[in-house]
Amino acid sequence: MNDRKESVRLQGRKISRREFLRGGGAAAAAFTIVPRYVLGGARHTPPSEKLNIAFIGAGGQGQRNTAQLGSENIAALCDVDEERAAKTFQLYPKARKYRDFRKMLEKEKNIDAVVVTTPDHTHAVAAMMALKMGKHVYCEKPLTHSIYEARILTEAAREAKVVTQMGIHHHAGRALRLGVEIIRSGAIGKVYEVHLWTSRPEVLWAQGVGRPKGTPAVPPTLDWDLWLGPAPYRPYHPAYVPFKWRGWWDFGTGAFGNMGCHVMDLAFWALELGQRSVSVEARTTRFNNETYPAASLIRYEFGALGELSEVTVTWYDGGLLPWSATGPAELEEGRKLPSHGGLYVGEKGTILAALGGGPRLIPESKMKGFKRPEPSLPRSPGHWQEWVEACKGGPRPLADFDYAGPLTEMVLLGNVAIRTGGKLNWDGPNMKVTNVSEANQYLRRRYREGWTLLS
């Protein structure tokens, strides 16, 4: 069933199996009853058929994504850094290898789906090209580098009618979905205050520093120009790659962009934050135009929505924590806050939710006899598997771009607040800051010559 060279004969004409599955021309006309996946074409791959997947970014997180999707056909691999991608290249010797994703997508005509695992500044241009070619897309978080990119990419995915998913794997976890159900059940009453934090950047990458001096030679295994992609040109330096790019304004989205889509996910989903009016302001350590601040406190004020009360959501990173290192009064003595997590304060109680861990009422004594609400959300076969099954005609993934785009916008709005200082009033439907006009320059960015979002 998985042989792509298989063909059939129809009305005396030999056609390829792929043409048959697309249901085009004489093939479609010859049947009065045709399975949905046939008429749907490549966007509705039959469950018995493996997806042909191309990967843009094969090292680091890209290697993890190939492992998670290894049951499908890893047809093509693209990476600008041969050394970092070497292990993945070795694991899939039959996959065709590329450096430039644009050439890969143009040449690989039989690709069904594309996985984008590049630095943040390249997410949008890579994902958009795949969408424009009618490919299903899985893209790492944050979905994009700018709010404008998130908005237009979400719209393009909707127009293309393909299956999408953003790489926030905790979204599929039982713990996060249980957290949504508990909050929605009213177990702690109306939530009016949320505190979210991460310990990053820790020592993983630098923030609050200036551009490095010197111009070391570019490693022969790295195509530096392709790595820069749409970002402004600058000389190569090991201060940027690999992984350290996250702290630089031109390439990454800082500690908040890196972890915010994970840690804010529960609040965004359970409290329907994307549907509310919002203002945001930030307080940070000193920073410059090169890197994000070493530590940030970002406070959102969301308006009421139906029966949901107004809620303040505060973000902390770089070692900052709510209240103090010991947490709120409800937290038992000696119990420390996790490295990444959230506190949800309601009229009738408080929930502590560690990223990836089960939500707990605090103090822990309140968990005794606590009855979990009946499940109201579907349990997932797995974050990557959700996407695969949807590509083959199954239910849509719950972290598709219609959900992930607005979540990314909300996180990136915090970064705009960092850049500008002061309180920003956000008009989401019209995608603009209404009270500080100069803040709107940070909603999108210019691309380096030769790069475009709508190609």
C-alpha cells in the first residue's frame, strides 16, 4: 500500500497512484461514490498511507521531531548546519538532503507535509511557503517572530485548508487538559489573578548583553547567509549559534517567547484570554537593541468576558518569582515553586500548576477528597500523532494555527511592551496599539533583500 510507484488502469489509461488518490480528471468522473480522502486530495491522506514529510531544520529540536514522526516517511531533510544535523542525516540515509528549504520545497513535488524547526526568525517565511504550496504544516513555538507574521500565517493556513499544529506538546498532555477542566468547573471560583513564570534564560543563553566583538571565520559546515535568512546581515559569531540565538532581538523572542507559549497555554485556553480586551505593561532589567533583558515582569489586564471575571496575568522570568521564592501563603512551608509553572488565584482557592505536571489545589490538604470534574475535553493520542491523524482525515489538532496564532500574538505583545515601556492598550481585531502609536512599529519587521513572507 505504501509503494508510491504503484499505478492503476482506468478507462484504458494508465495513471499514477498519486493521481488516483487526488481524484482528479477522469479518475473522479469514473466513480459515483468516492471516499472523502480521495476527493480531498493530498490534504486527506488515507490512514493506511504514510505521509511524505519534509523537515526544515534537522538538528536539535528538529531531531526530536523526526523521532516523534519516524513512523511516517521521512522524505527530505534540510538544514543550514551540516554538523548540527549530522546525526539526523545518518539516521535517515534515504531522505534527500538540502541546505535551502526553498529549493527543497520547489523540488520535492510529492511532499504531503512540512515540519519547521528553525530559529524563530525563519518560522514564518518557511511555514508560509509550505502553506502556499498546499502542504500540511507543523511549526515549532513560538509560531512566528512578530505579531504581524502570526496573524497573516494564521489567515493563510485557514485559506489553504490544510492541517496545522504548533509545537506546544504540553497542550496534548492529560495534565494540561485536566487543568482546563478544573478551572472551568468552578472548583476555585472565578479566577481573578494568574502568575506565570520560567527560570529561563538561566545559563542557556545570554540576554542583556551587547553585540560580540571580532569576526571569527564561519565554520565550513554552516551556511551563514542561509541561517540569517530574512534577518538583517551581521558577521558570524559563535555567540549566536547554536541555540544561543534565542536572546537576540533579530533572531529569537527571548525567555518569554521561548517559554510563554508553553506556560501561558493553560491560562489562555481555560480563561479564553484571546477573546478579551487587554492592556499590557512591562518592567525589566536594563537591555539594549541587541538582546532581550536579563529579567522581565510583564503584566496583562484582561477585561471580563461573559461570566468570566476580569483577570490580571503576570509573567516573570530571569529569576523573578511571584511574591517571593517561597510563593503565596497557601504554599506549605518548605515547598518550592517549580522552574516553570503558574498560580491561579480564584474566589474559592488557588491552583499550582507546574509545566508538564498535574494541577494541584494548595495547600496540598485541599486535594484530599477533591473530586476531579468529568472529562469535557478529548484525550490526545499524542501531540505529534494528533497532527498526523488529522492530515489523514481525522479530527483537527487542538493546537492548530487558529489556536496557536492568537496565543503567539498574546505572548509577542509582551515583547512589544518590553520594547516600548509604559502601558499599551491592544486592539486585537485591528492589530494595533491604540494609545502609544510608536509601539506599532514593533508589530512587524523588515526582511532582508531577497526574502519575503508572501512568496
